[in-house]
Amino acid sequence: MRQDRIRNFCIVAHIDHGKSTLADRLIEATQTLEKRRMRAQVLDTMDLERERGITIKLNAVRMNYRSRDGELYELNLIDTPGHVDFTYEVSRSLNACEGAVLVVDASQGIEAQTVSNLLLAIDAGLEIVPAMNKIDLPAAEPERRVAELAELIGSDPTDILPISAKDGLGIEALLEAIVRRIPPPSGNPDDPLRALIFDSYYDRYRGAIPSIRVVDGRIAKGTEIAFGTHPEDRYEVAEVGYLQLGQRPCDVLEAGEVGYVVANIRGVKETRVGDTILDASRRATQLLPGYREVHPMVFAGMYPTDANKYEELRDALEKLQLNDASLHYEPESSVALGFGFRCGFLGLLHMEIVRERLEREFDLDLIATVPNVEYHVYFTNGSMSVIENPTRLPTGSEVDRVEEPFIKARITAPTDYIGALMQLGQERRGEYLGMRYLDPTRVELDWEFPLAEIILDFYDRLKTVSRGYASMDYELSGYRTGTLVKLDMLINGEPVDAFSIIIHRDKAQEWGRKVTEKLKDLIPRQLFEVVIQAAIGTRVIARETVRPLRKNVTAKCYGGDVTRKRKLLEKQKEGKKRMKQVGTVEIPQEAFLAVLRVD
């Protein structure tokens, strides 16, 4: 295929605006897949993606399209995840393209993630092909939404294509617009090899297989390759090919083409997203820009409910990490929960997905501790330590300050809910930055929040106060000093490390009171008194008591002197005291889950 007949593009949209459905219609219209084999969300290969209606693992597909003038074009669609947790993967996918189809729901209009993904596409220098989807819905307002989108991207309203991905309306016109408006790739096939890795997955027989976009040069079977981040390692290419709902081997991939490489690479840690593949014997002098290490943002402990399944959990995490290089884990032990792992995730959605996959694919029953973020602890001697486990937070005079991560959030909502959103932002220690009207009925609010304030239930609360109309997008903005303390939960004077949390001092008492009340309801009554306390250091800030089960020891006393009854009660009291010293409190699994749902 001539380079001027290649078009590389992606689809960017807010969650549930019809991105996967549009991809289905494009595949169908270009006859890439036989009609009898078509199914909904054909590019979403995981059951979890299909159930939740979101793209978690990106995909790519080559389509051959014959335009109205009779020319044959090679269209490479690089599917992208939609959620904010996977922003870096989205940015690398965009860098592998020359154009982007921007999809907006005609009934919902422009959302926060629409703007965020559009800005990423513009920063990558992509040609934007705007499309208004779901025009056939009864609630659709195509004229109004087209005017909003035209103002946002600064284009003529007639350039915005009306489509219905569900019914296939306007798909032919969209394919023609992709061919006409998106430029062909530039790059010299005779230059030294430079290929961008935009995804990779692990095959148990052939190792890590990166999905690549060849920017310069060519790559074929027998080529000896190296990677920009670890140039000392060399691999011989065993197979190259293109992706067409499966792997299709070919002789060579040249500048501008999208495909995959098999080179018996050990794992996805070697094939990092954003890295550059080079020819080991004829290296390019300059790597492709934009690569960065992906660091976890949210941390939580994962423990098996059955202590005997620790080894199975370790094997499961090891296998999962082969396909997900952004997952980090290390062993840790808890007095309350036994042996488990402290895991790092890109965000709360990433954590939910990993946990659900562990439980589904590996038949494990897990307890997750309260999610927390990474803190920077500065000491008076000038040193700094990174803490992601609350139990390791040092206290005392040697600590100079503690810094927590902040994020910059963009919230889009109808104007009716401005007051409720302002109140929610203030409750979560937010710093209000500004507001602008997208149109007379919709507004965009800019906030800065501590990351710790939004990782638990902020998104649910946002949807609740806005009746489901608000949307949010965020990015990390840096670290700031905060008045942070470690809050411990004590059961009969013994700290339960699984309940420990690093929290702002102003919110510690409220959190401690709510958790103690929850635990009082969930911990079953024992034969001795159970005291539940929330404490900062040695200072108790909240307390609840679970009364003991008592036997009526005075039931056999039918009259007589009162001292007989008193003697029996004193004897029982002494027995309860001895029992409390040696007794252990069994904390049910629901108690650990309840802490995640503290209102």
C-alpha cells in the first residue's frame, strides 16, 4: 500500500457517547468482518468491558476502504480507553495517529472528558473530524449541540457530520471525511527504524507482543531490534504483521503502517507504552518524544479471605502483571488480615478492574483495605521518604512536613446544580479556580482537590448531587504541604492496621466517629466488653463500646440477703476482666468493606 493511501486515526469521546458502537459500524461498512461474525463492541475483548460498557484494553484494526472515486485506502483505527485513569495510554495512541474522529452525544452534549480528550488530540497535532452521534434519539437536540461543538473547536457547523452509530446513518459520509480530511502519514522508509509502542500484551508462548506504529524505516522478520529505554538488550524479530481482529502476518511493516512485532520478549515491562523500537545495527540518533514512566496514584492492600490462598493470590498478581505493566505490588502482612500484598493502581477504576479480574479469572475471594495515595514525608535532617502505607507514616519531632498529591479537576454540569457542586467542593477541601459557561444551560467548573478526597466516593457523590448530569475529568497538578495525621482504629487497645488511614486533621474526628459507629454495629457481641476507639497517636478522639453477653447469675437467688447477689455479680465481673485480657475479637469481613462505604 502506498503511503499516501494510508490513514491512521482514532475515535475520542466521553464515556457512553457511542465510541465502541461507531467502531462496530466502521468495521461493518468496510467489510473487515463477515456479518455473521459481527457482535456488539467487537473491539472490546474482555467480558468486563462488555458488561460495564467501557474500553479498558485498547485495540487496533486495519480496514480496507474503496472510496467513491474508486481508490483503495488502508484505514488503521486505533481504539483508545475512555477513562481518565488511562490518560497516558490515550496520549500514546493519539501520537500514533494523524487524525481523530471526535464523537459527541446529540442528547448529552459536550462533557468534561470530551474537552480533555480533544485537548490531548490538539496537543498531538491531529486533524479533528467532528461527528454528532445519536441524532435519531427522541431526546436529541442536534442543532443546539452542533452549535456548541462548532464553537468549541472553532469550525463551521456544516463540517460536523450527523451520524447514528446504532443504525448506521452517515457512516459512508464519515468514511469519506476520514479519507479526505485526515492527512497521510509522513516518514521515510529508508531512514533508520523508529517505531512507537502504543500497547502490548503477553502471550504465554511468544512472550510480550508490542503493538506499534512505524514512524520511520521498516521492520521485517530477522531484523535485530532494541528499545530506547534499555538499549543494551537486543531481540531478533520472529514475526511482523498487522492487526485485523486478530494477528495477520506479513513480510514487512514500513513507515506509516500500524501492526505488531513478535521477538520473544520476556514481559510487558520491557515493551513499555511510549517507548521507541530501534534497529540495533543502525540506530536512529533521536528517540520519539513523549515517553514517561507510569506511576501508580492509588494504593490499597489486597488480602485473601482464606489465609491458605496467599500463594494463589501471588501467582494471580504475577500473571495479571504480565498483561498490565502499570500494576505494582509488594508483599505485606497485617495483624488483622494476615499475609497479602500492597498494590499500586492508576486510579480507583483501575483498582476495581484488577480486583474484579482477580476474583473472576482466578477464583479468589479478596478483602481490600481503604485506598490511599502516596505521600512525601520530609524530615528535619533534609531527607525525604515516600509513604503509601499509612502504618509506615513516622511521627514525632523528626518530621518537618508531609505533602499530599493534588489534582486539577474539570467538572461539567447543568447550571441548576452550581450551588450543590460548590458545597461538595468545599466539603472535599477543594480550591475553587473559576467557572465558565459552555452555553446558557451548562457550566464548566475548575477546582483543585487533594487526591485523597476524591478516590473513595467523590464520583458517586458528584452524580448524586447533580442527578447524574455532571461529569468530571482530572489530572495530577503536584504536591502540597498539608496538616495530615495518622488515624488508628483500636479494638480493646490493639491497633487494627487495616483500618489505619492518613487524613487531614480537621476531618479526623468526623471520620473516626463514623467508623467507630459502623464497627459497633458490625462486630458481634462477645462474652467480654469490646472497646472501639479512634486515636491520633495517644489521643483518643472517638469511642464506642460493644456491651458483653451476660448470663443472669442471680437467677437462682430467691430472696436472702442482697450481699449474696452482689457477691455473684462481683465474681462474674472478675471473670469478664480476665477473659478480656486473653480473649481476641474476631472482626467480620463486612466490617472491612463497610469502611470503604463510610458516608
